[in-house]
Amino acid sequence: LSADAVAIAGFTLDTVRTIPWQSATAAPARLMLDPAGVETIGSITEGRITHVLVRVGDVVKAGQVLVMIHSHEIMDARSALVRATSQVTAATAERTVAVAAAERAQRLFAAKAMSRADVERADAARATADAMFEQASAERERASALVEHLVGGGPVPSNADPHDVLIRTPIDGVVIDRVAQPGTVVLPGDALLTVGNPNRLVLQLRLGESAAQLVRVGAVVHYALTDDPTQRHQAVVTRIAPTVDTLTRTIEVLATPKSGARIGRAESFAQADIVGVGGTPAVIVPAAAVQAMEGDTVVIAAEQRGAGMFVEAVPVRVGRRTGERAELLSGLGVGRPIIVGGAAIAKAELLKRRSNGGE
């Protein structure tokens, strides 16, 4: 091939090499939201839902109000806060009077105008006033915390009622599920909405027990989405379930895509090859280098000749295969340069020359 032909073809080269053959298991997979990036938001009170402010697909920010629930609990909490605040005010006044009385008793005792018993009674009254103030302050903090728990911190919707408990999202994300409906009566703990981060995806596979035994955390998974099988991606195993699913008798394996960018959408299906632990050495070439040519299985060998390239279709015998690699049992020696990217173009050029009577 001339230098121009090589430039147009854009070949990428590799070499035949000997590496430990790693077992690979093909399995269906699906992309799912990372469980660590999903929050199911439930009711924190008993009451009736008055407003649901978001729909599935809405982008939300942490602290944003999603649902409002009419509940007497919030009014009880507000009343308790008012009472506690009043008690703090009264306890503050009582403590001020007791402190002044105790200080006056000390001065009169120093002037020998008051007995020690009267001084001790004044000190006891001050201590009692201090204790009442601390108790009232603690009650006010408790009541204030309950109100904050039921209302939360952040902006309050303009249509909010003093009887409404405000349910806020604790994380940024997108509403991916909505159970809450206006008019529904809920109890504490009832699920209302689910918020998740659509950019945090994991690949879920389910393997049989024998296949799962060959997989380790850190293993590489090669996968392609069902909707786009030509594009292959990589993920790394991050979790292997310690138990067998009682219904499917399979073991769940989760892998995190290597690319930081979002690839596909949650609930997209994929076909995956999960690489297991290493085994015995084998002669390996990339799977893309293996071509079918006029009834033979060949690998296109390449040799640089100046700016051009000499290419040759070498018949080979292939053993084990995965989506990424193929084992050569015969045909090419270790270290021989081969064409991987553009191998089909090289094959087409060889077939064209054969049809024209060339060797």
C-alpha cells in the first residue's frame, strides 16, 4: 500500500502477544441509577397532602419544597414554641430579680444588717431561678427544633399555610418517581417521591454462582448498549453481592463506568463481557483483528516499508474468544505487527487485488 493509501485508511496497529488468558463471561446487563445517589423521600408527619409542587423529570435543588402536608402537628409545635418562649421570658425576669436579691443580701450581710440564713435563702432562690431559666431555654430549643424539622430551612412557598408541614429534598437531582397525590392521607414514613442523580449510573449484571466465583472487585467489564451495539464501553466492578438471590438463583454484580460522562440512560439494556481472574498464558490478539476472508479466518499482518505498508492476510486458527480478545492457536508468531483498526479496509484491498489477478 502506498503512503497515501495508508493515510486514507487510518490503520491502527498492535502486536501478537502472550498474556494470561482471563476467563470472560457474557451476560445481559442494564444501566441503573447508583443507589448511593438516590433518595426516597417520605412523610415526616400524619396528615393530608395539600400540594405536590413537582412532577417526574423536574430538576430540584437541595432544600427545595416538594410536598406540603396539612397537619395539626405543626400547629401544636408552633404553640409549644410560643409557650416555651413565654416561659423563657418569665424565667429571665425571675432570674434577674433573684440575682439582684442575692447581691443585695450579700451587701446587707457585709454591713451586718442581715443574717446568714437570709443570705443563704437568697442564694437558694437565685439557684432555683437559674435552674428554671435553663429548663425554659431547653424547652424552647426543643420546640424550635421541632418546628424547624417540620418546616425546614430555606424559602417557603407563597401558598404555604401555617398548618402545612413542608417536605424538602435533601439532595440535588431529578424527580424519578412520584407517589404523592393531593388529597391523600399519609402517615409518618409513607413514601412520597424519589429523587436521584441521573449522571450517577452503575451497570448491573446477574451471574450464576459458577461464573461469579471467577469475578473480583476491580475486574473490567466491557459492554455495549443494546440501542448502540457498535460502541463499546468499559466499567469496573465495585460490588459483588455476598448472597444468592432466592428467586433467580443469581448473584448481583455492580460495576461503575470508567468514563465520567453519562453513557446512556437509566434502565437501558446492554450486553456485557465481564473479565475474570487470570489463567494460563495464551497467544492473544484483539478481537477486531480477526477477519473472515473467502472461507478462511485470517489476521492482517502489517510491515512498514518506508512511508508505505506491506499487508498480508495470514490464515490463523482461533481458540477462545471474548468481545475484546481472541486466542490464536496457530498462524502468527508472538511480536508480529497486525492491523486492528481498519482491518476490514485492508481485507477489502486484498480482495480487490486478488480479483484483479494480483497475489
